[in-house]
Amino acid sequence: GDRNKGRLREMPPQEVGCGVTIGQLLEWIEGPLSRRWQSCGGGFGSSDRPLSAAAAITALTVGGLAAGTMSVSDGGQSFVRDLLRFLLEPFAAELQMQPRDAQELLQVVRKDVRALQFAPEEFRRDKELIFAACGTHVSALQFAAHDLRGDQDFILSLIALDCWALRYATDNLRRDSSFVMLAIGRNGNALQFAVEELRNDLQVVSAAFQQNSTSLQFAGREALLKLLRDKGWALRFASDKHRRDPEVVLAAICQDLWALQYADEDLRSEPGFMLRLVRKQGQALRYASAELRGDIQVALAAIGSEPSARQHVAAELWDDRQFVAESIVRYNLSLSFVGRSLRSDPEIVLAAVDNDICDLDFAAEELWLDQVFVERLAARHGQALKLAPAKFKGQRSFVMTVASYPGAVVSLMTEELWGDRELVLRIVQHDGRLLVSASPELQRDREVVLAAVTQNGFALRHVAPEFRADPEVVTAAAIQDGWALQFADLKLWEDRGFAMRMVCQNGWALQFA
């Protein structure tokens, strides 16, 4: 209230965006600012009594800064100017307060390298000072003198410590291919700060990759494509952007399929891309997303390209009837890969057996109890009955079901069943030669014998002697196969009527007379 308003003038509002904390402000007041006022005999401190934070706060109030004004006649004017400078540019203000000594400057810079930009030119040309400052953070190099940032030897010494040094080198150095080659020889990751033209130079990129494989993430697309055509596996070190690039990924996997595992997951989940790929290289399915490995179209295309790709098909597809049926019909898929729920499907099993009869080993056991299935199986592959589970051997009801397919029924018969008249009669009606396996009693059963020779004349050789002299039996055999007469009893030829019938039937029959 006691102010002389004529001695005051309004200050324009200024935003303080430096991030200075209260603690830093008070430290500055009692440190550099206090020493400055002591050395120049300012009004707020003396040589024996340094400026305190409390006195400074009082000065702020008295000087009028809190009210948006400042005194123009007393010591508060200089104090407020110093305070404003610190709040707006803390590092510049602190350097102004500090003695012009490289070591003291380094202490300030180590707190925050940005302070170096306010240092005098002579300090920003000092190699030792700049090197030490870069030891705190290499970004200090950006505030060094231009000629120092263009000093090849100096920059190379920093790059050996931190590749980011190249970022703050002069543009001329970053464009110089010879210098960049030297730089990446010390640290391959310096490639990221070379100009775009050099990042697309295969020689430069290869040298960086050899020094540090992770540097490939900074390669240009053109150079990367060339390198991947020779080293597909290097896709592992490419940038995320390039691992999402279909052309880049294709270049890698054309050289090394396993590089696909390093492609971006979103790309490996893209149906169009993966479908084109698996049609050429089925094994690529291994690195497709889980969703696509369960896609019928993609999975079928992969198996069609490389049957071994089936091992990478999603497990749930092996229980999908459509997928399994198409795989069997189109690509001869083995029943061994099919889910258990479909191994009891008659159509699936029959389709698989059509490709390979041994696939019956993987069919569900309950299918053998399905008479319709067994009859269809036997009709298409009679020998397949040999693969029936052992438990069905000697089981009369089952054998009776397949008795009309004698080619395989033999393996299911037992000594007891060969003595079963009804069963044997049915069997020899379909293959008379099997009379040889019938029990001795049935080999003397006239009805059974007649059925056998009628079906196959050569069965005559296995009948009892009395039937070989039986005109009706021998005639039935000869009608079926004239060569069966070689097994007839010679006494039959003494019967002129029998001889005439045989000769009329087959003129060459006399050779057996």
C-alpha cells in the first residue's frame, strides 16, 4: 500500500514452461544467485550474509513481482530480471551466474545437457569438455560447435561409445559414404542416422549388419530386399514396418521358408497372403496364425502343395467332416490323422480304404459290427476283411455276414467253423476251391460238394474219391471248367453215354479219357 505507483510499470504476462521445481528455484537462489549478489554488493545480501530463500520471497513481494509489476529504481529491479531469466531459461541464467570455468560448466551440463547450448563458443569448441559431456548423454553433441560436429576423428571416437553421435554430426558427414562406412564399422546401429540414400545402399547395409545384426531394422527397403534374397533368415532383424510388408516377407521366405516365423503376426493372419503362400509352399502353414491354420481353404491348399503340411493343421479340423472328406478324396489323406469321432464314419473310412487298405487299422472297431459297412467294404476290398480285429475271428455271426466274400473269410475261420455245414455251404457257393479247407465230413457231403464244383470245377480235385466217380458231380464240374475232367475217375469213361456228353461239350475232353 506504501508503493509509489509512479515508479512502477506493468510487465507483460509470460508463460513459464521450463519445468523448474520449487526445490530447484530455492537451490538457485541460495546458490548461484546468492554468490552473484555477494560478489557485486547487491542490496539483498552482503559478503558476510548470503541471500536466503526467505529474504528472496520477501523481495518478491516488496519488488512487486507478485502483483505483476517491478521496481525500476532499487536493487529489486536486477533481482527480478535475474529471476525471470532463470524461470524462462534456467540453464542460461545459471551459466550466467557461474564462473567461466570448464569444470564448473561441466557440473551444470551433467545436470542437464541442454545447458550446454547457452555456454560460450570457446567451451562448445572444447573437445575434452564436449567428450565428457557426451559421457553423460551423447545428445550434448548437438550443442557443440559446428566444426567439432564435423570433425571425423572426434565423431568416430564418440560413435564407438554411442551410435547416436552420428545423429548430431554435420549433414556432410552423414552423407559421406566413406565416413559412414567407418562409423558403422565401429557401431552398426549408427546406420539409423545415415542419410536415406546410404540406408538403401546394399554395401553399407551389409557392413552394418555384419557389425551388428540389429542394425538391419534401420535399413532402407531397397537394400533390405536385396539382402533378404541372399539371407532370408535376416528378416528376424528387420523393422516392424518391413516385417509387415508382403513383398519383403516373400523375398525372405523364397530364400528361407523358416523366415516366415519372423513376419508380422497381422500379415500371417491375412487370408489372401497366406493362401497364395501355402499354395506354393505348404510348409508355410506352420507359421500361419492359429485362426488360419484352422481355415479349411488354407489348410487344404497347404496339404495339396505339400502333404507333410498336414502336421501343422489346427487340431479341430481333424474332426471336421468336410475338411477330412476333401483331404481324403483329393489328397489321399491317411485315416491315421483323422479325429476319433470320424473314424467311425462309414463314408470317411471307405474313402480312406479306397486309397490305402491299411487305413483299416485306424477305423473304429464298432464299424465291424455294422453289417452294411462290412458288406460294402468286402464288396470293394474283399481282402480287407483280413484286417478285421482278432476278436471277430471265429465269431460265427460276423463270419456269416462276410461269407459271400470268401477271399478274406479264410482268415476269420476256425476248425470248428469249417465243420459248420450251413456256413461252409455258403462259402463254397462263392468259392468252390475253399472246399479243401472244409472238414472231412463236409467234403463227403454231396450237397456241399455239388455246390463247390458248380462254382469252381477245379474243386473236384478236393472231393472224396467216390464223388470223382459220380457222373452228376463230374458233369457239374466239367460244365464249369472242362479241365476239371483231369480229376474224374477213369472208370467214368467206360460209360459211352458219359463220354459222348463230355466230348459233345468239349471236343478235347478225350485227352482225359
